[in-house]
Amino acid sequence: MHRSQSLRAGLVSLVILAVFLTVWHLATRGTGATAGMDPEYAKLMGLTATQGKSAMPGPLDVAATLWGHLSDPFYVRGTNDMGIGIQIGWSIARVAAGYLLAVLVAIPVGFLIGMSPLMSRALDPFIQIMKPISPLAWMPLALYTIKDSGLSAIFVIFICSLWPMLINTAFGVANVRKEWLNVARTLEVGTFRRAFQVILPAAAPTILTGMRISIGIAWLVIVAAEMLVGGTGIGYFVWNEWNNLSITNVITAILVIGLVGMVLDQALARVARLVTFPE
Amino acid sequence: MTEKPLISIEGIARRYPAPGRQTTTIFENLWLPIRRGEFVCMIGHSGCGKTTVLNILAGLDAPSDGEVIVDGKAISGPSLDRAVIFQSHALLPWRTVLGNVAFAVKSRWPKRAKEAIEEQARRFIELVGLGGSERKRPAELSGGMKQRVGIARALSIEPKILLMDEPFSALDALTRGTLQDEVRRICLDTGQTTFMITHDVDEAIYLADRIVLMTNGPGARIAEIVENPLPRERSRIDLHRHPHYYALRNHLIDFLVTRSRTLRDQPADGHDPRHPPVVRPSAAPELVVTTPGDAATLPLAAAHKH
Ligand SMILES: Nc1ncnc2c1ncn2[C@@H]1O[C@H](COP(=O)(O)OP(=O)(O)OP(=O)(O)O)[C@@H](O)[C@H]1O
Ligand SMILES: [Mg+2]
């Protein structure tokens, strides 16, 4: 029953994909040379107009480009011409650095806030103000103070990953079931053991939800951040290919961004499943 | 009573702030000694403060007035000497049965080797009849099995005092009966001092040596203490065949139905909170063992050792 349902769902997914690709293919197919066009305008528009070729690449063009990129992802032919694998690698490395820094700050501080109602109320106004700031708004300040574009991108990732993790950790820790804490109290469990063997496992599912939200936001933000700072990374690659008017490359990059984002999310979902306990 | 009681509740009260700078008194001036090896049940209507009393005994809550003396020392917080069996079993869901019990054992003897800790945990899991389920998680257990794990966890630290808050109220009658048998057997075998809260009159009759009756709240007090006239060797199945059974049961029911309210509004004449009346219902007309300030009833009481 369950298996046949997932089989059917997979089938429907394939059908939707096929319909989408067909429509895309038909919509971008050449329309034939256009006669009667103002020659000046035709010259301006180049091949698009004169040979009836659509400006949008079709699925076959994208597939060919994607194959090209995937078969040689790590080449370096100068600062502006590197394989998509290298660009993605830069982005992942920046996200990883900023994200791990955020984990190191958010989880201990979140613990503190969750355990202490005083700290919770004291820090609340700061969190409330900092949380809604778009991470990119920090960019000029980061560039000015850090004076390094790569580090600034990492800082922006750090800032945007921080809040969901901090808030979820504090919430998870503050809402550990009273009865579990009472068990620890009646057993005279020490502070350290209580934190690591009662509160942490009890709050872990909530903390991981925060971590999963954070990695999603971080991956959204890195593309925008790299468009701003330039140099390397998948965001820069997209911007660069736009400047080259290579829409095929842009679409390919979009696909790759989506795939990597999905992998990151699924990896954290798997960890979350490990620490979730049924009640 | 020459022997010093193991637990002595001395004039405790619990008050909560109420709107308008007032306070509500849940109960006050509660006095109760509990002897070593005794099984005491507390009965009273919902909201009269039974759980609060138990939490104070456990050290999870502090009284607004008075204090609780255990073994000659006023308690100042939770202690491994006083194990609690929670109404909601309160197992850690991310740990297995063995993990839950071993967590308690490890808390009691932190320096013990892992094998010795697991050995002790297994012994008590076996004792409550859960041998073979050590690797299961609480979510895989039935309500009765979870409560057994809670009992094993509490007993595994070999506490001086066992505190139970309606431990069986969420279970079906059959499971409840079996668990009552087990708890009674274990407590008798080990001479465990036990304080238990219950709503179930028959449970109290079967398990308790003495039954403490609380009046309704707010402002609850101990109305009287009922001594169980049934012999120590009693079985759950033919409890009702005992000549004193109905006298005892009627006395308790009568208290819950009417006197728990009337005694709050109008305390009995000469009611002394330090020495609430001790009653021993029996098939013969009710026997009042001691009523302070009322010497007339004492000739009957002379038959007892008080
Ligand atoms: N934090 C609190 N603030 C104010 N009142 C409280 C608080 N906690 C408990 N109470 C009151 O104390 C009274 C006693 O509560 P308690 O839980 O001890 O009752 P109980 O006798 O155990 O009832 P039940 O049989 O339903 O478990 C209740 O009337 C409750 O409203
Ligand atoms: Mg209660």
C-alpha cells in the first residue's frame, strides 16, 4: 500500500517533469527567420531575430551545458573562468565556516538564555531588533570593518544563521518538560550532567529544527552575498554569466544551487531524525 | 509511641499569592509522623493539596510555614533518600528502559563501574516483571509497563522513603490490581517506608497501614487518621470477606462524600491539628482510639497499645 503510493507519486513526478520539459522545449524552439523586420533592429537583436532563434535556451541547450560543466567541474582557466565545481566549493566552504561559527555561538548562548529567565528577558530586546535585519544590510559594515570580501561573506552567513538557532535553542531549553527536570532534581543530578543528559537530549529536536532553518537561510543568502562581493562562488558565477549574457549557464547554475540546497537540508533532516524521540 | 518517627511533618502550610495582595491558603498546620516501615496513604478531594504535600516531602516544593523532619534533620531540598514515583511516570523518552533505570542508579552511586550499575538496574527491572524489555524505549511500552519502569527506577536507588503520587490512577483495573500486588509485596519484603496519594478507597484499604484523610481545600487540614483494622497478611482478592472491611470502606466513603466538606467548614469539637483523631473502624460500632481532650472514649482505646 505504502510502497505502491510512493511508486505512483514518483510516476506523477516524472510525468510533470516531462510535461514541463516539453512545454519549455516547444516555447523556446526557433520560430523561423523573420522577414519584414526593420534591418536596424534586426542588427541590434543579432541572431535572435535574424535566424528566428529564441533568446531563451531550451532544455537541450541547458542539458548540454550542464553535462559540459559536470564532466569537467574543477578546471581553472584564470580568475574569471573556473569550473562550476570550484565555484560551488567556495560557496559551500563559506556557508560551512559562517554556519559552524554560528552554531558555536548560538547553542551555548541559547542554552544560557533558555536556562535563565533573567538573561532571557535581558537579551530579548536585542534579539528582537537584530532578528528582522536583512543579513545583506550588514554587508557594507562588514566590508568596512573586516576589509576582506571573503570574510565579509562569511560574517553575513554567520549573522543570518545565528537567529533561528539561538531562538530555537533558547525555546527548546526553556520548555524542557518540568517532570524531567524534577526527575533530575529528585536524583540530585549535578548541573553538568543535567545539562548534557537531560536538557540537551530533550531540547535536541527543537535545536535541530532551528539548525535546519538556518542552513536554508544561509544557502539563500550566500548567493546574494557573493553577487555583491564578487570574486568567487556560485553567486558570483551567476552574476558573471549574466554579464556574459549566457542564460544557459545561469539556468545551469540555478539548477545546481537548488540541488546543493536540497542536499544540505536533507543532511540536517537526517541528523534531526537521529535525535528525535517518540513520546 | 516511643520510637522516633522516620518522617515528621511539623505544622506545614502552603500559601499562594491571590489577586488583590491576598493569599490563598491551600492547607495549613499539617502535622503527621510516619514510622519506619510504615505504608501511609493520603486521601482527599481533588485540589485539597495532596500533590503539594508530596512535593514538599520530596523537596521539590518548599512549605510556606513549618518544616519536614526526616531522620532528625529538616529537609532543604530533593534527596536520593526520598524517591518519587510520578503520576505521569516521567520517563526520559530518549533512553531505553535500562537507560532510564541506570540513570537513577548512576546518580545514586556515581563511582560504580558501568557493569555494576547495569547489573543493579537489571535486578530491579526483573523485580517489576519487565525482564526482556530492557532495550525498549518508553514509547514502545504500555501505560502499565511505563509505570513499572517508574517503580523500578524509584526502587533501584534503595531509598529510605518512597513517595508515590497516584501512581496507578491512569491504568485499567486489571493492570492496577497487578501493580498493587507487586508494590505491596516489595514494600513488605523490604520494609519500605512509603507515602502514597490515591483517590481509590480500595487501593488505600489494600495497601495502607494508616490512611490520612484531608478535608477539602482551600484551607485544608488533616481531618483524621484512620488505622487499617485489616490484618497485615491480606490478599486483594478476598479483602471484602474480612469482617472489618465494610466498616472501613463505609467510613472512608462517608468521609469523602460528606464529612470532607463539613469538617472543613466546621472542625470537630476540640480538633487539635497536632494530634488529629485516630480512628479504627471495625465491624463493631466505630472505635475511637484517641481523641485529645475527650477522656470519655479512652476506656475503649485501652485495648490498643497507644
Ligand atoms: N502555582 C500555583 N499557584 C496558585 N495555586 C496553585 C498553584 N499550584 C497549585 N495551586 C493550587 O493548589 C491546590 C492544590 O493543588 P494540588 O495539585 O496539590 O492538589 P491535589 O490535591 O493533588 O489535587 P488532585 O487530586 O487533583 O491531584 C489547587 O487548588 C491548586 O489550584
Ligand atoms: Mg495531585
